[in-house]
Amino acid sequence: MSIPAESLPTDSIPADTVKSRKTRVLIVSDNPTESLDVAKNLRRLDLDVQLAFFDGKTLSSIPTHAPDAVLCHLTAYAERGPHLAKVVKAHFSPISIPVIGAMSRPSKNASVEFDSTLFAPMHASQIANRVNGMIRLGVMESEITRRIATLSETFNRHPEIGDITPDRRFRILFIGKASPAFMIIINALQDKGVDVIAAFTSFSAFDYLHGEPFDAVVMNALEQTEPAFSISEAMRRNSKLFHTPTLFLTDKNNFTAHDAAYAKGARDIIEVDADAEEISGRILELANYHRIHEQLKSDMFTLTTDIARDPSGTAFSRPFIEGHLPRLLADSKAAGVPTTLMAIRLSPQAPHDIHQDYLTSAFKQIAGILGNLVRMQDVVCRWDADTFVLAFYNTNSVETHVILGRIEGLISSCCYDNSADAKGALTFNVESAVSEISDYQQSATAHLSTLVTSIS
């Protein structure tokens, strides 16, 4: 089926009959053969991939059900990318999804309408990483929007979010030998007002990395892959540095380890003979993505205002989830994705009566455990003294039971502080219930009450 790209009807293809629980990516391609490697790498990330063909004028097989992201992978019609992105967004409106452009060449206003762009040369793994990253950003942004609405309408609180460092310039770390090509790039970035720090050895590089944060790290791999590979791999093993993007500067005449570079954590591979403006643009694209990701994490923490938290400050309060769940359910219904609730009731087990101070401390520790085991966008609520309720957007009951298994295993295996003269440890038994919402006519309060009652 072919549809004019200028005006896509909303019924361009029947609603999807197969309901995959994998995150879904739609690739809009003008060259399906060249998009195969990209599709394979997306599937390696456990993503469900669909394909729509674009011949420069029309789109074929565009689905009606919105995917989690759209990748416009264009080789022959790169100049049509911005218009295509605009049409795709309109087609899936009002559902907002990230649209990423991966194009064979830059063109005038090439980044307009796209949420993120990449240009050749680009590796299939690089494209897959960017798509996966943009999906995570979109999920975080949606949950931030919902939490702002809940705080405003339920608690009359209007926390300020946004760039906490609006005047902070991009900071880029260069690692490696100060070759002439390296210096040309450094000068190009400095001309754009970027703070550039150079580390000529791996020792000084890690001194810098463990100090002030950087928006991106560029490594000299012109003559050899080390220490660039080792540093990039070490950054991926460090929770503080994991998300900081790494780029390798290479010579296309002798660099062939592209697959190995991306396996070590590279986010982009830059060819040294490219135009300095293009190189600096690729660096700043990743730096900006990283800055946005860090800002969204900061926004999430800003929105955990005390008025919406339980007395320990470690979980959301019962009034918060009662006010927030209706928004989760409304968005869930509109997007055609599940929302699932989980309830956990904890029964303390000890050889003698437990002082309330120790119980309070244990429950605070458990709330912290729950927060660390789930995603940032998931909601952890302290329902009452011994019960927690968790809400998972775009998550079904099967996936939630997997999370529950990890939670039960960790809580049950932990021992908590008890009185000084205790002869046995304080532990907890876990009672639980999981409920995937299917009845959108029932109120959020009724769903919560039914869930908690089921473990009474």
C-alpha cells in the first residue's frame, strides 16, 4: 500500500494485529537493503522493528499504531528528511514520539523537525544506540510532564525545572597525543565557545573524568586503538561515567575496528579528513544529547518534593499516587500500552518484639531498595505503615512479575538492624499482588483499593 507523504490518512493500514511487548521502532527507509544492518542492531537491543518504504514522494505500510520511536534512514532522499519527519509526527499525533534522522549527507536545515540527527559516516550500532537513547529520553519527558501536572493540581505545587546551569558552556575532554588534526578540531570547538580540556595520558584523563563532569569525550585513535579502547570500556563500567558519550578520531585509511570500537562503548567514530565544522557538529550533537539526559534526571529529582513524599522521604505518598494514577491510565489508554500496579505488604520476623525505631529504619531501607530496583519513571509509593504500591507505565503483568521476583528475592535475603541485644536478625516476609489495568471505566482509586485489599 502506498500513501502520499504529504497527507497520510490515519487509517493507512489496519491496526496491528500482533501485540508485541518489545519496544517498537519504525524504520522509514528509502533503501531497505542498506537499512538491514541497522534493523539487526536494533533487534540485538531487544527492540521490535517495523519497516516503511519511502520513494521520495510516498510512504508504504505506515502503521496506525504509534511505535516508541521512528528512525528516518535516508540515503537517496536525505534532503526530504525534515519534511518527512513533520509528516510522520502529524500522522501519529497527538501521541508524541521521538523521530530520529540518520542521513547519508548533511543538507540545509537537515536537523529541522528531527529530535536527533546523525550523518554519514555512521555505524549501524551508533544508530541503534541513538534510537534507544532517544526512547529513554522520551519516556522520562512524558513522566516529568505527568508529575508536574499531579503536583500542580493535587498539591498546588509548581516546582521550577529546566536548565540548572543555563550559563554553563559545553565541556569537552580530549584524550591522546596532540596531533595537528586534533588541534584543528580543538580550535574549531573553542571558536564555538566550548571549554576544551586536553589530557595527553590515560592517567591525567581519569583524573579529569573523576573531577568535574564533561559533556563528551573525544579520543585520539589516529595511530592506534589504545588507550582509547581501554578508557572507553572503563567508562562504560563506571556508573558515574556510563552515559558520558565517547567519540574516536580515526584515519579511514588504516582504521578498520569499527565493530570493536562500538563494542567498547564508542558513540561515534569521526574521520579525521572530514570538514572541521562537520566534526565539531557531531561532537556537539552528542554533547547536547548528554546534557539533556542529565537535565531530565535532575528534573526527576526536583519533582520529588517533600509534600508528595511519605514521612521518611524515600517514597511517594498515598495522596500522590491517588492523584497521579489517573494520568498514567489516561496516557496508557491513548497510547495503547499497559499500566500495571504492584502491591507489597511486609511482615517483620524477629525472635522478640521489635522497637519501632528499628522498624522505621528498616522500612526506610526497603523504600530505598525499591527505588533502586525500578526505573526512574516508575512510581514507588508508601501506601501505609507496612505496604508499598508501585505503578509501571507501558509495562504488562508478565514484565511486572519479573520485577517482583527481583524485589522479593532481595528483600527476603536482607537482614536489617535490630536491637543491640537481639539474638536473631530482623527479616521480612513479603506478600504481593500484581494487577494489569484493563478496565479504564473503573476509577484509579477503585483499582488501588482492590489491589491493596487483595493482600489484606
